[in-house]
Amino acid sequence: MVKAFTMMKCVSKTQTRYISSKSYESLRKEFSKIQSYSQSGIKNSQYNTIWINKNNIFKKIHKNELSFYIKERMEIR
């Protein structure tokens, strides 16, 4: 957060950046809500999946494939 406020004061020859802390807080809250919605449930890339490995080879699988990999003695992470 400190870095974000520091970067708000950065200025270059072609661009001036400044945003008030109240505006920044409002934008961050809005961004948070949007991210929360877009990463929940089925929209989340990790939804209904698990990670497994065998001999340091990691693989992401769907939960419905788990029984096959248990028979292959792969570790669940």
C-alpha cells in the first residue's frame, strides 16, 4: 500500500500522475469487489481441481479423475 501511494506522486516528461487517497481507496474497493466476483465459484481457474504429484512431476486434475490417480499412487497436494 505504501508503494502504491508513493507511485501516485511519480511524474515523467509525458505523464503526470496524482490521485487523492480517498479516490484511490474508492478505486481499490471497487477493484476488490470486481476481483472477488470474477474469481468465485466456477469462474475460478482452480475450481473443482486438485494438484497431484509423483516423482516431483506436478499435475492439476479435476476431482472426478482422482480415483484413477490414486490407483497410480500419486500424492495429493
